[in-house]
Amino acid sequence: MDMSSREIRMPLSEVVAVLQDLNEFVVSLDRLGSRQAAGTADESTVGQFIADWDVARRLARARRVIGVALDAQLSEEENAEIDALCDQGRFYGTDSAVRSSTGRSSTDQSS
């Protein structure tokens, strides 16, 4: 499947809701990163943000909105291919995504 030439339609209200959430996360995480660099925030501050702002649920909703649009507009085979590509991602807690004290993943260090 040539994914680069495909277009998926989504309701504008859903796109806007997802963009609002993503914008809040990007701006807030950038600010938290700046605070960490300045020494006024630490890992617990980031964890508190993730909990207080319901980040996991809101990101799951964004994934669901996009998934519903894909399911409705692509064939079963195309959706299976996309699922397989997503399964190849890096996931925290797996060996390939564990970070060392240098901030590089274990796979990055072998090069």
C-alpha cells in the first residue's frame, strides 16, 4: 500500500479536539523541559503533569479518533498493515526503549 498518496477524512471537530490536546501537551512538556534545565522541576514534576492532565486517556482518545477514521475508510488489509507498522514502535519498558543515564536508548549505544 502506498500510504503517502492516501487521504483520510475526519470530522473537523475531532481534528480540532486532537490538535488542542496535542498542542497543550507539546507546549506544557516544552515548559517542563525548560524548568528541568533551570533546576526548578524534576521527574516527579513531569509525572505529576501526566497524572493531573490525564495525558494517557487524552492520548488514547486521539489514537481512537484516528483509528476510527482509518477503520471506516481503509480495507481490512490496509488497516492490518498500519497495525503492523504501529506494533513496530518503541515502547517504554521494553529493552529497545530503555534509556541509559546518557539519555540514549540501548540500541543507539551499539552504533
